[in-house]
Amino acid sequence: MSEVKLSFIPKFEQSERIKVLEERNTQLALSGKRMLEGMYGDHRCWIDIGPFPKMSELPSVKNGYKMTAEQWGEDYRFMLENMEPAIYPCETIVGEIYWEIGCVRPCGVDGWKMAPNAEEIQKKMDLAYYRGCTVEAYGHTCPDLAIILEQGYDTILERIRKSQKKYADLCNERRASYLRGLEHVCLGCIHYIENYAALAERLENEAADEDEKARFHKIAVCCRNIAHKAPADYYEAVQTIQFAILFDRAVGHGNGYGRLDLFMIDFYNKGIADGTLTRKEAREYLSEMYMKLRGQFFSFGGRDAEGKDATNEMSWVALEAYDLIGDYNNLGVMWHPDMDKDYFDYACDVIARHGESIPVLVNYDLMYDAEVRSGIPESEAWKVVYSGCQWFCIPGQEWCGQDSSEISVIFPMRRAINRAVMANVQDFDELYALFEEEYANSLKAFQEAEAAVDRVRGESQPEMYTSMISHGPIERGLDMDAPRGVDIQNSSLNILPQYIVGINQECR
């Protein structure tokens, strides 16, 4: 183990069960089956088992490709329904995905190329970008997991159908069509979870060992419930989050997932109070989830709506869960001057002992101030979370563009140098003035390209599962990356000293 990951001084002793799970996790990474390589490897959690086996039956293949969110939803549902469930030794948190939607359907960085205005987009991008690969939907935004934890899939499905009927009655076919696609997404998620319940029930009936029977029974009961309803306890809440992130990752290479400590504190307190949960169990359930998901972006700490320190007991448990296993994860402690000093010291201790720069220490007050400066009301800005790399946003309310909103400073500089050579410019100030002029041209082209993409993004490359657990898309019949799909959009621009060529998913 020490040859493939950093050794660390543990604060908690791993149970035999966690040791088995960690060994499987390590072997998946070493074998390359856990998709960790490539530019976006740190955001993926799918296991490589080969190409999608039913491509000829995929709706967009069988019926012909249509650049619509409705058909996108059909393809997504078909993909989920054809992911065979698997429950491995010792695990209680289940679920795996084997493909992303970009493995089966033209989308991701190339989705816009199917648009009627693709030529217009390309011309603008040629001036603003290198190869135009930066315009893609799957930025580091953040759904609001509280929605699925509080409502469950049946309630969400009812909301989708109600909104769909409203727009059908209004003869607004575009929005009704989007919601039909979203209904497919929701039904696909329900079917996927029910498959796990059915497998657990079968394994329970086949098991001879009583402990194994009990484990499979626990999984089956949980999955039968959360396929339709909100989770009933801490364990079901962790499993709900696990599935939600898998469904989100099946859309693209990953988003942030918000304040795990705030989502889970009520479930944790209830379990501790009624004796159905121990701190060790709470820690281990999260450790299981961390190992299966890899690279997810969770936040801990920060401030509450009144500006007070939001650190709670779950902030400790969530960080202890990482401390138990180490491994590769993107966890962020949102620090501020008023943070619980003992918790901040523990976060620093974890970084020092593990030597892996995890958790990332991010300045909560700086993120909050940036949201307020962007015009976000203080009543919403306090919800800000660390959501990926250098990104932050308001969960479920802000589609940021993030990685999709990139511009390189190298190419306007090249154009400026070429002009300077042709004009025999000898003075740096003159050269810099040419650069400013060319950079302004790039920014104008960038703005026009983004506007062109915005007109088709909601149909060409939607983020439908993310939208389903965000605020606005269901009621508006618009994807969160479509104009006005959510209240806050495109709040960032990534300026690069050089352009790193984007890649499509390496689907094998």
C-alpha cells in the first residue's frame, strides 16, 4: 500500500470491513478500471467495463439523433436502465456507474456542433479560443442535494408532471418537451435504485450467513424506500447522496455537492439521540461513499444565515471519515476568522499527517464577498460553497459556466506580435497597446460566441439531473444551463495564460 499511496499516521483504526473496501478501491485505481486518468479524471467515478453494449437500441441511434432535451432524457434513461447492479463484499453503501452520457450520445464539448447555428459559433470561437473546445455544459456548478433529501423521487416526479401539464395546456411545446425529457431522467433514476433493491433481496434469500442476510436486508429496505421517498435515517441519507452523485456524474465529469455537514446534521443528531447510530458508524458510511465516488467536491464549515460559524458535529464526522481512509478526494474546509479553532486545527492536522493537501482550505468570507459583489442578495450569498478546483457557487441556484467559460491570452498576444512585426514596432508600450486591442477583440468574440451557444445549450448539452435537483428548472421547463433556467448564470470567466486542449470522455 505504501508504494501506491502516501502512508499516514492514522487517528482512527480501520475495521476489517473498511480494510476490505479500501483494498478493492485501491485495486480498481491501480488496474485503471476506475476512470481516473485524463484531464478530467479527478472528477470521474465510473468503472471501465468496456463500451456501452446496447448502442444499436439507444433511442437516438434507433430513431435518429435529435438535438432535443427530450431525446437526451430518453438516452440517459436507457443508459441508466442498462447498468447492471452489483453489490460487493462488505459494502453497505452501494452503486456504480459504467458510462457517462457522452459515451453514448454526441454532447459534452461537441454537443453544440449539432446546432443549427454551429457555423456562427465556430467563427466566433476561432477568434476567441483555441480549437473552440472550451464551450461545454458540464462546468463546476452545484445542485442542491437538500431537495432530494427532503422530497424523494416520487415528489420530484409529481412536480415534473404537474409542470409538464401546465406547459402543454399553454401550448408551449418547447418547455413541455424539456419536461418530458426530465420525466425520463427521473424514471431512469428510480429504476436504477429499484434494481439495487431487487438484487439485494435476491442475495438476501441466497445467503446462508446471518450477518450477510442482515447486510443485504439493510440495503434492500433502504433502496426500496429511497427509490421513491425521502431518506428515513442517516444511513439512507448517505445512500441517497451516493446515488445522487452517481446520477450527476453520469451526466458529465462532475460538479460540486455542497455542505455535507449541513445536509446531514439533523439525520446524525436523530440517529445518535434514538440510539440507532454511533459516531463510528456515521464515519464509516461516509468513508465508504468517499471511496466509491472519488474526487467529489464537498464543503464543510463556513457561516450560517446569521453570519455565525456553521461548524457542527457533522463537520467533524465528515472530516474524520476522510482521515480514516486518506485516498483521493476533493474536500474543502471553508475557514473564516470565527471558525471553531479546534476544528480548524484538526483540518490542518489532517493535511499534515496525510500529506495530500486535503482538505483544501478555502476562504469562506472571500467567496461570500465575491457573490455579494456580483449582485447576489446577502440572504442567498451565505449559502456559497466550494464547488470545484478554484470554483464556488450557490447550490441549486447558480449555473456558472466555469470550465466552459475560458479564454486564452496567448492567441491575442500572438496576433499582437504579428502586427508589431509587420509594423516594425520598437516600443513596448506600442506592442502592449496592440495586445489590448487584440484582447478586446477576443473578449468581444467570446461574448458573442457565448450568446450563440446559450441559444442552444439547453437542448444540445443539458445538465438534466443537476437541473432536477435545483431551484427553477422544473417550474420553468428550462434546463439550468438554458437562459433563465436558474436565477444566477454565467458568473465566471476563466482566463488562461495558455490553452489546455479539452478532451472528450475516453470511452472504451
